[in-house]
Amino acid sequence: MQPSWRRRAACAGLAADLFFPDDDDPATAAKAVCGRCEVRVQCLDHALSRRERAGVWGGTTERERRRILRRRRRRRSA
């Protein structure tokens, strides 16, 4: 079942490949869509909680999400 916030997402109806760029693509276009999205926070929370490994979610790349998760783990252990 799809989360209700997805229907309100700025990316709804856009081509999915925009959010799964090649390694040499900085994901600028996808991040621009996310930047104007009203559900960006929910999207990012979704990706973090499910450990999404690919694509741009909530305006972040996989590498950026890994960094966020590492910071959260450090804060909890401190």
C-alpha cells in the first residue's frame, strides 16, 4: 500500500528514472523537484526508515542518506 503523502508529492506522475540518475549525474534535476515539494520531509523519513539504497528521496542521494544515518547513530551513542 502506498503512503498517503505520495499522492501530494511533487514527483507524482514524473518519470521515475529522473530520480535514479547515473553515477556521473549529480541528481540536480531530481533535487530541484524535491526542493519545491510539500512532502519532502515525509519522503526522506520514509527512505531513511526503509534504508532505501538507490535513488533520490526527500532531496537526498544514497550517499547523503548514509551520512544522515551515521550522524544519527553517533548522536545516540554519545
